[in-house]
Amino acid sequence: MSERGGNRPREQFDFLDVPVELAARRLLGCELHRELDGELLRVRIVETEAYDQDDPASHSHRGPTPRNRAMFEAAGHLYVYLSHGIHYCCNVVTGRAGYGSGVLIRAVEPLEGEASMEARRGRGGFELTNGPGKVGQALGIDRSLTGHDLALAPLRLIERPVLPPEAIATSIRVGISKAAELPRRFYVRGNPYVSRFHGAPS
């Protein structure tokens, strides 16, 4: 488990202490800074999906467990899970402590350290980080980071200016069977690193 708490200002992640759909939109354009093997890897978030405990598709729907307890932390922590026994997927925890709410980071755009990400992924181009498992692999994220405070190294969330509404598209989520009709996927229009078109965007 990574270090939690630290000395960050209480209000640092207030922008994520909102309903999860708003947080998922707000995270678009924000950055993740990953320190790994003495290098800074920097990416911009371009696709997200919203989940909370009232959502039957969410890992937090049945309440806290040893596996999902990071989702019940305060906004600004990380929740990591293993998908299909292969891919580590990362989620930014949102909302108040005690309410299981988080945003899956579905795709990011590389800004710095792209060669190192390519070495970890074994490929480059748009397929480098255009999916949640690819993001985890490119940034060297695994379960050791679940519960991590995103104000602290080695993985930090950096707030960036709000994107204009017309820059954001909304659709149904990808690869789920429960509550599949809910429009809880958000992405930056026209960004080549978005995972794939799925459902009619708005």
C-alpha cells in the first residue's frame, strides 16, 4: 500500500468532490505524472467512465470489501483493479469518504516519456494508451498503488483548466453488462487516443 494522507491542502481535490458524472467530465484534460525508474512519464486524460455505489456496474455497488476499499476513500485517491486476470486498470476516487465512487481512466494522451511507455507496452502510436489496461501497463501501475494519495509521488494527479462543453462527447460505457445503457462515458472529441467509438455520442 502506498503512503496516504501526507500534507496536501485539504481543498486540493475539492474539484472532484462532486457527483461522479461531473468528476468524470472534469478529469478530461487533467494530467497524470508518474515517476518511474528515475524518469517522469506525463500524460493527459482524454477518456473516462463514471461509477458509484448506486450503479450496479460498479465495484462498489455491494459495499466495501478488502478488494475495493480504496473506492471508499476521499476524493483524490487511486483505486486499482486487475481486469480479466491480466490488465491493471486505474480509477481516480471521487466524492466524499465513505461513499464508493470513482472514475475509470480509459485513455490518455502521452506528453512526456513516450519512449519508455512504448518499451513497456511493446508498441507505439495510438494503441500505446487507448484503453484502460494499456494505460496501466504504459505507466507501470499495479495493485501496489491502490489507495495511493494522488497528491504524492510516485503518481500525481495535476488539475488543468476546465474543457469547454463542446469539446466533450458522452456515450454509453464499454464492455459492461449491467447498466450498460447509462451515458457515463466521456471523452475529448477528435482526440486520436480515445479507445474506440461506442454508441451514439452526444
